[in-house]
Amino acid sequence: MIKGIDVSSWQGNIDFGKVKASGIDFVIIRAGYGRETRQNDNCFERNYRNAKAAGLDMGAYWYSYADSAEDAVKEAKACMEAIKGKKFEYPIYFDLEEQSQFAKGRNFCDSIIKAFCGELEKNGYLAGLYCSTYYLNNYISNSVAGKYALWVAQYNYRCTYTANKYGIWQYSSEGRINGISGNVDMDYCYTDYPNIVKNGGYNGYKKAAKKTTTTATKAKKTVDELAKEVIAGKWSAGDERKQKLTTAGYDYSKVQARVTELMAKPTLKSVDEIAKEVIQGKWGNGDERKQKLISSGYDYGKVQAKVNELMKK
């Protein structure tokens, strides 16, 4: 659980150094509201600059007044204009609170959420939705709410929203933090958004490049090959052998089992030696000879061919 706050121009001049020192790890700042670029939050630039300087992770939200999906797209574009050129470690949230919007019903609310968040996603942002538990449950489809990073507001000792997994819970609007005069909204985060954002290349970050190896990966040896090397003394003994095989990426137990199996088998004689024993009558005749040779691990065809060759001489 990560501690955070969300702020706007209502908090005035904030000492983010003191905020950070008080145990706060992230802040969600209001970027603005409405459909016009001139509707940026008056303290947005200062809050962004000072929060970054204090080492706080940051997200942003845009307060909506949209009365149509087309209007929500305009709000998204105004929001992106405000945050352009900046980096955020937390999602960019669509702040849905106006009663006039909820009064138009679930389908309308779904449409403006998808319009705003979809526009952000098309432009490389990790989009989120801020809304209270009551309105999430009654005015927004679960399928729509589940598509975006959820920031749930419920001023309670616990959050009762269960329809979808939420990343942040705003649990109070009356918090008191060093560095801020007056009340401030308090939040708990349960998702590692900085890791998601940076690895995914969202919110102004470039996607992490995949590491490439400059040398070819050595081909793995078979269990049989390793067992023979172990018997030849190439992998030491005891715990040292186990450590070496494990570090090299091999299954020690499988290799050791094969070593035990090979050590238990008698060393096979050469085809010449066995052929001479056959001629001496030590391996029986006909099917009996064939069965004995095969059971002992010899190639009956090769042995018999050698027998025939020797008998002709």
C-alpha cells in the first residue's frame, strides 16, 4: 500500500518537500477542466515542477463537464495539450462527478468515459477513471469501468467497491499534511503504476528497450553428455558438483540419476571379444543367443556378422 494525496489550486502554494518528508509517495494533480485549453488549473505548472523537484511520483486528472461523447474528446485534447512534454508515473484520470452527467444515465456516462479515455490511449497515455463508489455501482457499466485504471472515492474506514479491481482508493477529503495549509484529499494505492508506465512507455516515457545478447547462447548439453562428463571428473564431486551444475542451468537431480544408472551398468565388451565368446559357445545358439546378447546391451546383428566373418577365416 502506497500513500498519496491529490491536489488542485484549492490547496494554494504547496511545499512538496515537506509533503515528501511526511511519508507521502505520490500526488495526483489537477491539470484542468472542461473543453478549452485555457481552462488549465492555475497551479498546475507550479505543482508539477515542485512535485518533480521533491521526488514525488505523479499522475494528473481532468475534471469533466462533457455533455456528449464529442465534447469528451475535446476535453481529452485540452488535457493532452496541458500535459504535453511532461512525464507522469501514474495514470491520467477522467474525473467524473457532475450530477448533470449522471442524470443522463448509464449509457451516456459510459460513452463519455470511453471517448475521453480512448483518446488518451490512442496518444500513448495510461488512462484512468476517477469516480465515487455510489456512481460507479449505479451509473457506469462494470465492463467500461474495468477497461481503465480505477481511482475510487469512498470516505469510509474501508472501500466497499467490488465490481472491478481498483488501483487507488481516495479515503478522505479532510487529511492534514505538513506542507499544505488546510485539508487535502488522502489516497492509498495498491498498484505499481510507475513500473507499468515506464515499462509500457506511457505518459511521456519511452518504452524500455529489450536487452539483446552480443554473444550466442551456448547450446545445452544432454543429460547423457553431462553424466559422462561427471563420470570423467569434469564437474567435481559432492556439493561442488551440485553447485556447478545448478549454476550452469542444469537439473542436478536428473544428471546425478543418470550418473548412477551408467555407473551401475557393466562396461560392454567390444564386438570382437563378444564374437569370439559366441564361437566358444558361451552365448548359446539360435534365438537363445540372440535374446542373451540383446538383454546384455549388445547389437545382435553386428555381433553375428563378426562371428560369420571370423568363421570364414
